[in-house]
Amino acid sequence: MNVIGIILAAGSSSRMSASKQLLPYKGQSLIRRIAEMTMALPLTVSYCVTGALRQEIIEATEGTDLRYIHNSDHHKGMGTSLSTAISHIIDSNDIELPDAVLVMLTDQPLIPVSHYRRLIDTAISDKADIISTSYNETYGAPTLFKKATYKDLQRLNETVGAKSVITKYKNRTQFIECTEAGFDVDTDEDYVRLVG
């Protein structure tokens, strides 16, 4: 199965005193951590969607295999970042249209690489169009979306995010639990808990 990775890293971290993508954790920035994780996964290629910190993120991930997509509408939310990435992949002449995309976030550093592998392995063996992560009685990222959902992902915007696509196709979604996905770095307090 041809799977492309998409790291959403365009946010401005407006609820924090520093840019969370660049925060250090276990000797490397959060963006570097997820970038290196993609290199350990069976992904054809991985893209990082940048926005507020384009140059800083490129510098922080130097030496990895990441390619970059800039979302000029990043201030409108993650939905626009994912739709921008999907449109770029569909329109690209450099790569074959993938069978699926694996959507990942920079602010979930506790998720082990084994969970990302399990999402991909399940996509290969299961006919479901979406393989999503469940945690704390909800669901969301990281999520793998197969080709049948691309049109829906392209239509995401500032008011409609990827969770709406999972909800729409819930009967065609396989959920895999990962308790570590329930922790994300959204505030300074979250970061203190992470490194404390």
C-alpha cells in the first residue's frame, strides 16, 4: 500500500508563550521528533504543512526526508492545512496518487511509533476507508484516510475539520485505541506536565 505522511504543523500556538512545534522534549524539538518518527514508518514520502513558522520548521527538521507545503491560510485552522495538503498531493506531478494518507500532529509526543505502524498495518488488512485513533471516549488524530475520502478532505475549511469526515464515515471507520493520544500540548501547563 502506498501511504503518504502528512504532519500538520502550521499553527501559531496562540494559547502558548512559545511555539509548540519548536519546544524541546527528550533532547529534540517536537517537530523534529515527529519528523524522525515518519522516517521509521513505511511511508512513500512525508509532507509537513507549514504556516506561521515555515523557515524555523524547515531548519528544525534539516537532514530529514520531509517535504514542505505552505498553507497561507493557516490562521483559519487545521482544516485548511489538511485540505491544502490533499490538494497539493492530488495535483502533484512528482508523486503517484497514494492509496492513503496518514495525518499526524506535532503536539502528541507521547504516541509511540508502534501505534502509527498499527494504523498502517490495519489499513493494509482492513477494508475500512478510515483507520482512526480512539482515546478518552472520543477519536481523532492520528488518522489514516484512504483515497475514497480525499474529496471530503479537500473541502475542509476554517469551520469544518477532519473529525467531521470521520464522523460522516463512521460506519466505514476502524478505530484503534491509544491512550497516549489523549495528551496533547496545547497550553504552557500541558508542556510543564510533559517535561515534569
